Amino acid sequence: MKKILAVDDEPGILQLLKDYFEIQGYQVITATNGTEVFSRLSMKPDLILLDVNLPGIDGFEVCTMIRSHVSCPIVFLTAKIEEEDRIRGLLLGGDDYIVKPFSIEELGARVEAHLRREERKNQTQAVRVQGALAIHYEERCVYYDNRPVNLTKTEFNIVELLSMNSGQVFSKEQVYEKVRGYDGCGDSSIVTEHIRRIRLKLSGFTKKTYIETVWGVGYKWIG
């Protein structure tokens, strides 16, 4: 049984999430603040629904503090609709967001999509070696000349997608949808920033270009 950690300080929303996802066959763990989140991580949730406007430590801070310790998808629940807030959440390591008030059925579909993608990811056991660059898909690590390239979860997802489909061009919208696990065309511009960061990190090891921009179309992996 998949476990969902639902985090919200509004009792009504928390109860709605618990009731809905338990009916769908999930085990639901609840928390009302950041401190409770830290104590629930030992239960190894498969996905975290994280409210942004938590008392004390907000959802963005919680995500920053836990992301290096958990690899499961984190979906933000937020009343904030400004683009900069959405981009901030995704760059901090969030996998998706849904704006309050939300459709519980849409949230359920997104949760299912993310968990399906995690299952596919966990079945991947290949290693790609390209000169001094080595991509360990099972370990979700990238090395250059045996030195680790420290990528975030989303950055690795993009490298995984492009490198496993070398030569194939993906639009920003396609990259966003595939790495987030759900159609997110409204925020596909965030892919540009992720690509920039991946290139910057690789440039610390080599001048070789691995991700090529196909102007007006998208991106592809070279090699």
C-alpha cells in the first residue's frame, strides 16, 4: 500500500485529503506543521502533499530542509498564484503544485501520475557511459571522471529523459510533462532554468556540451 504524507494546518482540508486518498487505497499520514513533518519521515512516505502556508516553518523551508533526505515526489498545495512563487517551489525541489481551492479528482490524478513515474524510475537499472561522463540511472547519480556532479532531483530527471533518448528532440512542454509526471504546460518555462543549471554544473568539469538547444523546437542529448 502506497503511503501519502499530507501536510496542512487547515483541519478541513487535511480531513478531505485523508478521506479521499484512503478511499482510493492509500495509507495517509497527516501533519499540521513542519516539525511534525520531520517526525513523520521515518514512516517513508511514497509522496508528500505539502501546504506552503504552514505556521512557523513554511512549506518552502520544509521542502528545502527535507529534500536531501527524501527522494519521493513533493506536491505543493498553495493559495499563492504568482508565477515567481510557483517557480521558487519547483526550483527548491518540489515536483508539482496545485492551487487552492483545488479539484480533489485532479489532485488524485496528479498523485497517481507521479507515483506511476516513480515506479518506472525504480525499474531502471542501466548505466550510460559517455567518455568520462557516467550516468547511473538506478543510483540516480552522475559522475564525471569519477567525481560526482551534484544534481537536484528534477535536474537528474531531465538528464535521465534526454540521455535515455539521445538525439531525440523534446520541447519544453514535453520535458516538463515527462519529468513532472503530469501535464504542466503552463510552467514549461521553468525547464529553461533547469537546463541552464545542469549546463552550469557540468561546465565545472568539462567544456563538452551534452544538452543541445534546437532553436524554436526544444532540447536534445548529444552523444
